[in-house]
Amino acid sequence: KSYNWSFLLPCVNIGFSPHFGIATTLGIEWNKYRFDGNNSIVKDEFGIIGPYYPDEGIVYSKSKLVTTYVTLPLILEGQIPVSGNHRTINIGAGVIGAAKLGSHTKVVYETGGKQKEKHKDDFNLNTFRWGATGRIGYEFFQVYGTCYFTPLFEKGKGPELYPFEVGIAFTFND
């Protein structure tokens, strides 16, 4: 049940030809990673991220890690004209960099009513990350994928996980 949501500013395009060029923009991305089971994460006495299990009798109905990043994709893209109606199939691939703005965990449980706990921390998440991204679409609708080559957590300070995203995107052009 993990997901991400992004908002990107209008692209800056550098065209090499009418149907080929480079596009870049700034964006903001929110990631919500849901935990399986009755647990969350916490730093131990050595500063290493590990699982946190609640006191007996408390069962989490929701438990997640939320991250916020500013992103900067640099995409080489091509547009293939479709028939004579000025519509195009868009194909792009490139690199994406990101800088962490914030992170927190949130748990929800029932104990004499609905309880919510939110803990802000850096959770040893890497401050910067980079990866590869690609997309293909028709006009305003696209399917995309991004794979980050930087682990989610700092080396030796948490599990070795490499985030990836697959989803749909809607673009609004003039």
C-alpha cells in the first residue's frame, strides 16, 4: 500500500529538433511507505534504524514512514507524431536527483478512542538521492518508472533498500 505523489513545475525545454530535446523542471515528491504488521521504525541506542513494536495490547491500524523530497529530473525526450492531427506519442528517459526536505512516521491505533502519533526525525535517510527515470505516453497521459541507485537509508544505519516507483502521470501543456 505504499505510494508516492509528485507535483512538478512547468518544464524548461531545450529542443534539438521539432520532435527531440531535453526537458527539466523542479518538483516536490511525497512518499508514503506503509509497514506490514504491528510495527514502526525507531533509532536504537547506537543510532541505527530498526523495527519498533508497540506495548502489548496496542495494535496499529496504520503505520507508515512519510518522506518529502525536492526533485530535479533531466530527461532526453522524443515526440513521435501520430497522423496529421498534431498529436504525439512521448518517450523520455534520463536521470533524476532529489534532496530530502523532511520525514516522519505516523501510527494510528485504538486505546480508549482513536490515537495518532507522529514522530519527526531524519531516520538516517540519505539527504540526497539519484536514479534513472523513464516514461512513455500519448499527449497528456504517461506511464513512468523511476529506480533510485542511492539506498533509502545511510550506509550501515538502516536496512539496505532501494526505492522504485511505477505509476501514471498527467501533464498539462499549453
